[in-house]
Amino acid sequence: MPENEEILRRWLKVLNSYGFIKEEANGFTALLKITEHFFETIWSQMEELWNGKLCNKLANEYLLKNIKALSELFSGEINPTHILFPEGKFDYAEALYKDTFIFQYLNTKIAQKIKEFLDATEHIEILELGAGTGATTDNVLPLIKERKNVIYYFSDISYVFLREAQHKYSEFRNIKYMTLNVNNLDLGKKVDIIIANGVLNNAKNIKYTLDKMLEITSEKGKIFIIEQVEESLEMLVSQVFMMKDSSALEEKGGKTFRNTEEWLRLLRDDRIEKIEVFPEKYNIDQRLFILYHK
């Protein structure tokens, strides 16, 4: 498909940087022959290292299905969402956004910071944007279950996610559900905390969405943003086929994701008192940005 040509160009760039291919005047030359046996051996070694440590079996199973379907993904014969949500099931999505080592750390960090805020404030309203399968929600809701002074707004553009959440969180009385589009963020009121996990990178106009988020955040409120900060090989065989905004790619110099410094430049605003970043360093390709409203 023509719209996947940019993904192919990024793959060529990555493969060239790793020394698997060599760029020449008329194209590229393969420098390494990968047989099926070689791939299966390497994949087994990877699973042994990753399973139960960096992620669980389902996350690796999802990646393998994407790898085996790459030709069909590039041609458009297979819809990438059908791999992520087979038969409408959320198992793979939860394995990726909830059960991996990095998301366990980041979602736990959000819950810790929100608990500090809850303990110091009388009444709090929390809005989660693009809540999806509830990977972050699962960490935060137990903190507010018995608190009558807290309202949690679970929002997403998809009715499927909202319907599933209503069933999943039926025991919680202080949660409300709403359809919200981050590209047209009109809440009509202010909230004390906003959570946006993997939302901004997919917004059509990040500056617009961020401005609206700041606009609906109360004074001394907080905004929690989780974003990918490095080009990810795992993403390049999977979710990248769901992220095809060519204008956004141009802004990012043909990359799928901005790095930490590029995000910080985008996030800085006169209405923000300070920004915290977690983890502060280490070779991890996700970051949590906490924006403190003045």
C-alpha cells in the first residue's frame, strides 16, 4: 500500500544502521542471510530471556504473529487491529500495555504520585484520556474505591472500550464514562488530574491537544503523560501500521517517535510550573512526564 511506503523507508534505515543491509547507488544489498532455522533459534533465545521478565508469553506471541504477517500488513491484506484484538479480545493489548516490565513500572509510578495528591486534597476529579483497555486505570481505581470525594472520568473515542470498562469496573460507584476525542477536546469543565497514556503521539495536532489539556486542568493540578521516546523495533513490526499520519511523521523527521528532549520542548508552557520525567535515564524507551500546573 502506498501509505506504508514511509514505514518501509524507516525499516530500511534501521536495517542499514544495524548492518543487515548496505545502501548502494541503486538500492540496498543484503549482508546477512536469515533462514527460517536461524530465525527460530534466535526467537527461542529471545523468549527465554524475555518471558516472565520483560514481558509475558502473550506479548511475544503477538509480536511473532505480526512478524509472520508482515507482507500482508504492508500490502494491506491484513488489518493490524485484527491481530491486536483477535475476535474482539483484549488479551494481547493488556499483555503489551499492562503486563510488560516498563508499563508495570510507569503505571505504578502514576498511582504513587496520585496517592500523594489524594492524601493532600479534599475533593479530586480525575480524567483519563484514551483509557482503552484500562491498563493504567487498573492501577489507579483501587486508590479511590472507598473515597467519596473522588470522581474518575474514564474516556475514550471507542464505544467498545467504554462498554468493556463499564462491565469491568461495575463495582466502582465513583467512576463516570464519556466519549472524548483528543483532537476535539471539549470537556466543559476543569479537572484536577489528567492521565494520557500513549495519547499525544497519535493526536493530529499535539500543541492543540496539550493546550486544551492545560486549559481544563485546575490550578495546582497535574497531567500525567506516557509516551514512547525511541524508535522501537517491536513497534515497527506491529502498532506502527496503525499510526499513519504522514504530516506528523514529517514533523518528527520521518521518525515514528520523538525523543525525550523533543517531548520536553513540546511540553514546556508558561502555565506549567515544572516537569518531572521518569525514569530519569536508563535504556528504556518509554517515559512518564508529569506536568505540574501553576
